[in-house]
Amino acid sequence: MIVPDMIGIVVSDIPKSIAFYKLLGLDFPSGDGFVEVKANGYRISLNAESTVKEHSPGWKKPVGQRLELAFLCGSAKEVDATYAKIVAARHRGINEPWDAFWGQRYAIVADPDGTHISLFAPLR
């Protein structure tokens, strides 16, 4: 049986990425080439570009968005507060929080490598 088990994110700077993802509640341990946490049943890893290149010599840095993680917040207010906290920590906001037509409070930020991270909560 094959089941999803881990999402791996290739990053250029592990410590900078750890600091970013800690703002989203992912408590990665410190490390060099590879770190992982378990969240909501999934393992999520940060993989240094240098480590990936060792195992896949033909690897090239992707252009554009290839992956987007979405974080469920407890409320619309938490979407706003999380977005503000991330932007205050000098990370890039892509879309400020808004009430999306599909019934969610939604915002998008970027991690240190530009990977888009969605923040959302159902509108009540």
C-alpha cells in the first residue's frame, strides 16, 4: 500500500527557513542539511539545496511556484494575526487577508525562498 507520508521543501538556508516555519507553529529542530517535524499526521522536511544536489546531481533550482502549503487557522482573526506576525518578522506578504468568494478568510505569504504559503479559515 502506498500512502502520502512526507512533504519535503528544498530550501537555500535551513536556519532562516526554520525561523520562518516556527512562526507557523512548526517546531523544527536545528540542523544542517535536513530537518523534519511531524504535523497533523504528516512529516514535513526542510532539505538544503546542497544536500539535494549531492543525491541528485542534475537538480536545478525551480522557477515559479511548484508547491504551496496551506495552513488552517482557528478563525478569521487568526489569519489576520498570523499574516501580520509574518510580515512584521520581515517576510514577504503576497496577498493581504481577504474574504474569498469560496467562504474563507484567506492570505498568502512567502517563505524565505519564495514558496507561497496560504493561511485560511472558514468564514462564519
